[in-house]
Amino acid sequence: MINRRPFIAYAAAEAFSLGGTRLSMIAIPWLVLTSTGSPTMTGTVAMAEMLPYVISKFLSGPIVDRIGTKPIAVGADLTSVLAITTIPVLHQVGDLRIAYLFPVVAIMGTLRGPSDAAKGVLPPRVAEWAGVPMERVTGVQGAIERLASSAGAAGAGGLVALFGPAMSLAINAGTFAVSAMIIAFGIPSTLKGDDHQTAGYLADLKEGAHFVRADSVLLGLAIMIAITNLLDQGFTAVMLPVWARNTGHGAGGVGLVLAIFAGFSIVGALIAAARGEHLPRLLMYTVCFMIGGLPRFVIFAIATPLPVIMIVCAAGGFASGFINPIISAVMFERIPRTLTGRVTSLVGASAWSLIPFGGLLGGVLISGLGLPPAMLAIGAAYLVATLSPVFVPSFRGLGQHAAGASELS
């Protein structure tokens, strides 16, 4: 039976959750950078959040398969509200110190991991409820993600400039509360791994890991995306804020760049939603990664006028809009339903495994080389990573619809 209400609820919850996450991605680095003036410290705080995130997401898959999406996502998001609120409260009482940020952001990352893992099992079910191809759902999901990121980035720059980075995080707490309520009242309570047999937590985790290792396509995707995520995090968490500070564009400049990139990626994601099943996956994946990669780093390394930066970011954003729908469709076609929580959380955690070190890498490179050489070094590494689908045989499987897709329909 076709039922679109859970899809609407899922989309709305993702919009609030991702918009709030984008706000914290701008506010927290800006808070550290303006308080300490240290790119390395900024990257270290970013690592303190992302490392617990990756670990908790890696470990949460079997629990999601056993308990289900709703209690995990709602519980984690509501607890996140309490953790995030700590920062503006400490600021109000005049006792906000950098040392206090480390445990707070670590808790935030630990809670986001299982929440994202729980929400990550929804797209195959949404495709069934709505009666549409997987590419359609993942394309719409990608557009929602980019829309939330775009609005969140644009709003974050303004909020940080208006209220300051600490107080703007109070709004971040509110977005997670709204997301939790939407999931609680809009998503069915029966979303668990179908016919899941209890074999023990470690056995479940091992089964998911074995599946990932045995599937060369999923393994190749996880490794490549881990590398590009590492480099993207160095850019977003440290390099972009340093560029904005050095050029006088401020937090608003950070928000503008991210909003342009995310805004144009919405167009790409919508095209992927409408025509994704007819596009050549491997070619689109490779070309879009290349357009969204190296040029972005080059323009920030040289004295580029802001209008040119916006044009290049728009082109890169448009291309990037096609990438996540392709990745999501490939993943869900290849993963048996009974393993959805375990495998998606493992692949997602693996793809994010190097992100905790991205900010630190960016900070160290800037401190040692200066901003322009650091940008060029990261861009060169990004180019090498984006060429891997051309040379690594396992990526050929991107162009094939896996037989396992029937298990999701």
C-alpha cells in the first residue's frame, strides 16, 4: 500500500536535523577560531566531535536492526538538545572556556552517530511506501539534504554574525528537538530489521563487517569517500573560516560560500531524482567528483574575486548534487534488508572515519605552509582520490544494478 506520510515526515525531520548540524558546523569552529586565533586548536575541537561520532555510528548498526529507527533517533536527538544547550548556558553565565568545549562536542558527536545510523535505514522503506524507484527517493533525499544545508549555511552565517557563535547554538538545539518530535509522531514504530534473528551483538556486528569486506563496490566507495571526506572536512572546518577571517568576509562569508555550493547542488539532486535511473552511474560519479573537487581548492588558494568564487562553487555544487543519490541507490540495491542497519552504519562510519582528522590536518597544513599552499596541497590530493574510479576495477560495479535489489522491493 502506497503511503506518502512517513516520507514527508522523514524529509521534514532530515531538513531540521541537517539544518541544525550545518549551523553547528559553522558556529563551533568560528567560536574556537575567534577565541583562540589558532587554526590547529580549531581543528582539534572539530576532531573531538567527529571521532566519537564515527565510533558510535560504527557500533550502533546492530542496535538499530534490533530496536528500530524510532526509539534510537528520537532518544539521541532529544539528548542532543541537552548537550548543545550547555554551550549557550555557559556563555550566559560567563564561564564558557575552550576546555569545556571538548567534552560537550564529544557528547554531541556520540549522540549524532546512532541518530544518523537509525535514520539511514529509512530510504528503502520510503521507496516501498511511495512506490517509486530507489533513484527517485535518494535523489529527493539528496535535494532535501542540500536544501537544508543551503538554508542552514546561509542562516548560520547570519545568526553567528547577529547573536555570536555561542548563543546561535541555542537555535541548533531547537532544530534537534523539532526533528525528534517529527520522527516520534510521523514515522511508524515497526521499523526494525525484518525477521532479524538474535545471534548476539558481536555476531551481528561481525556479519555486517563481513558483508562490507566481501562487496568490492561498497568497500571501494567507503575508502574513496573516506579520503575525500577527510579533505572536505579540512576545507570546511578550518581552511574556509581562516580564508574568511583573512579576507575580512567573516562568518557571513563562510555561510555564503556553503550556501551557494549547497544551493546549486539542490538542482543537481533534483535532476538525479527525476532522471537518475537513466543516467550512466560510473561516468556521472567520476565527472561530478572531479568538477566539485580540485577547482574549489584552487580558487581559494589564489587571489580570486568573490564573484568568481561564487561561480566556481555553484558549478561544483551542481555537480556534487548527483553524487549522494548515486551512492545511496547503489548501497541500498546491494544490501539485504535484514542487514540494512548494520551495513549502512558500517559503510557510513567507514566513509566518515577520517573526518575527525580533517580539521586537524587543515590546521597543521595552514600553520606549517600558510593558507594558499595548504589549499593547493589538499586540492592535489583530492584530484588523485577522484581519479580512482578510472583506475580501480571494483568501481566498474557502479554501473550495474545489483541482483540484491530485489530483496528491497
